Amino acid sequence: MNIARLLDILAAHLSKGESAIWVGVADVRGSAPRAPGTRMLVTPRGIFGSIGGGHLELKAVELARQMLDDDLAGLMPPARLEHYALGARLGQCCGGRVQLAFDVVTLTDLPAVEHARAMTAAGQSWVRVVSPGAHGARILSLTHALADTHHPELGASLQRLLEGPEEGATLTGLDEPGTSHVVELIRPAELQLTLFGAGHVGRALVATLARLPIRITWIDSRESEFLAQMPHNTRPLLTDDPVAEVRHLPADTAVLITTHSHALDFDLVRAWLDRNDFRFLGLIGSATKRASFAGRLQARGYDAPRVARLTSPVGDRGIVGKEPEVIALSIAAHLLSLRRQGQHRDHADLSTATIR
């Protein structure tokens, strides 16, 4: 489950006065189901996300529920770090060792959670620091954490995490040698998709991508064609002139054109080729359609290298089928291959919030 959805769920529970346990993979030695930085939420009646399933997750949920019972009893359970060996006793054959961090999040933490939601919505990376034995985690923007001169080890830990291609977590001593603090780096969605067209394929694709780390701007002129329940990672944009919207969209976006009109498709392709600052430009259709568009573009003065930036047909060639859902899976696989590897933008700093 991506972080935006997880934070939405957490905020909703806190707003109702319900606490939750944030369970995160803090460290791994050897083979394990999931990597450091993987997380899930445990509430009194639900589990959101996963740390890998199996008996490890069952034991983690049992401990989280025990912490929730203690919280209801007014005992204020502190954060804790637990070690698990993935062998015969846990019924998992991985053979490695995992450390899980458990932190109770309560209504008093809602301002910090909202701060994290704001940073996520703004496309910022941010940092969560869990100190076992303490109450609550610290939430900081990445820029603030890197500039923290009081805890130089925090910046060094984050620099190591930033060298990786994805989110992650690590253990560090900070200013207390011998004490393990969990530093978790949360990064924004790795890919922004601008999707033109709310037909059968567009709807199937949005549904397929709903739980993935992709932010979608979905553009069409027909309000009735959008999904009735819009996924949290999708922003619908209703307009009578989709081509005019091109100049307002961000650079480095993946663009997918799936409209009901070949004429509109062609105008959109030209508008994006004129900008030429996209990460990917895909056009749904056959090889024949692509050849036709290429010829028309060259006739209008677009050189071969520029035309070559248009990808059509789109999708993973190993996934075959004409059903909208199958086409959506094929395109989703193609899009996931475009995710940024090790290059993440972080925007202006927001103020630091501290849980409790």
C-alpha cells in the first residue's frame, strides 16, 4: 500500500479517536520477505499494508494488538524494536533475521500525521525517526533532517538511504551510542502519469494503478466517463480543451494518450512533442496507427529523433489480449519500468512537526 493511502487511513482513524500501531521493517539480515522501509498499520479492527505475510506478520499483529490494548488501558506503551528469526519456529524458511519497529500513534499525533500528508501531497520526501522506549515518532522534512547539526549521524544515515533507488529504513545510534533509533525515509510517488482519455482502457488502467506509487492526472471532456469512486492517487481534470491543458502540466511526466478521437490524439502528440520535456509519451493503438502518425508528423517538420520519442503501441509485449483489463495490466507493467531509479526531487522545506 502506498504511503499516501496509508496516511489517509491513519488520519481517518485518529480523527475518530482510534489509535493505531505503525509497524515497520527496521533491519534485515539474510533472506527475508520484505526490505527495510516496508510498513503496515494495525488498528483495533483492521490491518492495512503488509510486512510480508506469513507467521512473521501474524506475530507482529499479535504484538501490535497487545500494544493497542495497553493504550486503551491508559498505559501509554512506548515504541519498541523486536527481533525475529525467520526459521522453523516462525514457520518461514527464509532463514534470515528481521527487526520490526512498533510505534503507537494516537489522536495527539494527528498534527504530525497531517504534516506528513502535506509533504506527501507536495511531492516531498520526509523522514520518520522512531526511538525505542520513547513515546511517538519524530516527523521531519528531508531537508530539515539532512541539515540537523545536532544529530550528524542522522544526515549520514539518510545519505546512505538516498543512494538506494527506493524508500528504506536503517538503524542508527544518533547521539546515544549503543541505542538503536530507526530512521525511515519516505519518498513521494516515483512516477507522475498524465492520462488522456476516460474510455474503457483509461478506466481499467486507473483502477489497476490505484494502489501503486504513481500519481495520476486524468483528463477528459466527459464527466460521466470518470470512475464514480476516484482512487486517492488520481486527480480528474474535466476540460473541453485537453490540448490546452498540456502547457500547464509538469515536466518529466509520463504521458499516455488513449482518447476516443484520432484527431485529438494527433493534436496531443504534437503538443507534447513541441514541449519535449516528458519522460515518456505513449499512444495507444496499432503499429499501423503509429506509422500513420509518424508520417504526418514528419510531413509537418518533426525530425526523426523527435518522432522516435513517441512510443506506440504501448504495453508489455509479453502480456497478450484485447480486453481492457488485460491491456491495462500490460500498460501498467510498462509504466512501472519507468519509475525513477535513484533520482528523486525534493521541494521546499516545510516546518518540522514532532509527535508528542
